[in-house]
Amino acid sequence: MKIIVLGSAAGGGFPQWNSNAEACRRARQGDPAAESRTQASVAVSCGGERWFLLNASPDLRQQINNTSALHPRKGLRDSPVAGVVLTGGDVDAVAGLLTLRERQALTIYATQRIHGVLDANPIFAVLARDIVARSVEALDHPFALDGLTASLFAVPGKVPLYLECGNEPPPLVVDDTTVGLEIVDGDSRMLYIPGCAVMTLPLRRRLEGADLVFFDGTLWQDEEMVTAGIGEKNGRRMGHMSLSGPDGTIDAFRTIKVGRKVIIHMNNSNPVLLSDSPQRAEAEAAGWIIARDGMEFVI
Ligand code: MLT
Ligand code: MN
């Protein structure tokens, strides 16, 4: 199984268009310790011929242009992109679908709930149904991705921001709203979990023994956006567990045995983005790989 990281930042990317915070300024100035990143997405393939995108980020056009494996190969219209698997309905997971609207045959794989969100929004009708198939996947029911076998599973999360009602925090749910993706190829197993509100026992069990895990690295500290004066919400309120602290991802994974573990979906406020930060050193010392755009894995 081949995996290419197309984008590694959370919604907004790094630098974020309207952020004048120090880290974003460093990224804009081309500081090599503050490498720019597009919004999170990964491409997966069994043999390198046909590729499946895990989420379609708003940066998808740039990501495809930056990735030769995803370029057209023959004829006047062609793409190795065979499909897109969605792990949620957030803008940073679905907006890139609109980039794929040029009448190219492909399949969108998602839960009933997420297909319902797309169906309720007429703009996604540009992905004409006579050529773009919608495949509804039940949780924990394997489906084929051209030689790979995938399944979606529930992780704790919340509805997409634009579906929240009023100012009340939406409840955390464990259903087909926010899902993780497991892909196996007979020998190897990888998990893609760009959003997760809290570690649970079933999730621990699923992670155990995986060869490669991409995991939600949105924030370093739950309150970092509030403390920095750039937002009113903490990580938990946004449906993301943080990397540090006793309930954090780094601690949780100390007792979960996995092959390689990769932090992805990093918000521009997260100091692990900076290669000269103590937080980066701490994450790497705990065995984490910090995703970069263009990074490749073979498992
Ligand atoms: C998230 O990951 O929390 C969302 O992408 C936030 C958003 O929709 O901007
Ligand atoms: Mn996101």
C-alpha cells in the first residue's frame, strides 16, 4: 500500500489567509522552520495506478498539481483519482469535491449521514450523478478500493460547524457523523483519523497493532486558541482532543502499540508546526512523525 500526504494542516491551512500570528508570519516569510502546509488529505493506492483520496480539502487542486502520481496519464481527459472517501462533512473535508467537477468518473464513499449533508446542498450536484457515483457505506462494513479493503468506523465527534444550531455546544456523538477509516491490503493496516474528540476503549483496541496511523493533531493544548486571543473555543468544543496533557493524544498512545504514528490536521496555532519548538521536540521524542505535505509511506 502506498500513501502520499497531500496536505497536513487543519482547516485554514498554514499560514491561514487572515492570521497575522507569529507562526503564520514566519511561514509567509519562507522561514524553513515554519514550513507551509495545505489542508489535510491523504492519497492511498494499492499498486500506484489508481488512487483514492481520503477527504477532499479546499486545496485539492493545488495538491493534485503538486503530486505527479495524481496527474493525467493518457488521452485528453484522464485521472488516476478513482474515488474519494470522506471521514466527515467539515468544510476542510468536502469543499475540494467541487474541484473534481469536470465530468470525470469517480466514486464518493461516505456514510449515509455525510451523503445526506452533500445531498442537502445543491452545489454538490455539479458532481453529476451519471458519472460520479455515491457509495453509501455502513459503519464497520468493509468495501473494496481497487485491491485494498476499507471500512469506516465511528469516532467521538460533533456535527460540522455549519450545521451547529445556535451558540450551544453541540453534543459529542459516536455515530456516522465523524468517522475514521481503516484500510488493509492483506499484510498491512493503516488508519486515518483526522478528527477525534476523545480516546475511547474501542478506539484503543482498533489502533492496537496498526502499521501506520494518521491521527488528529489539531491543537497542542485544549485552550491554545483562547489563550492566544484568536478564538473563543477550546479543542474539545471543536471536537478535537489535544496532543499534550493527561487526556492528550501523546499520553494516550504511550500504551498503544502501533508501527508508525503520524500527527496530521495541525491547526496554525499548534507549535508542533515549528521545527524549532520544544513541543515539536517533545512529540518526536514520544515517537511521533509530524506530517509534511508530499510525505510518502509504503506499508
Ligand atoms: C474542524 O476540524 O474542527 C473543522 O474543520 C473546523 C472548520 O470547519 O473550520
Ligand atoms: Mn478540520
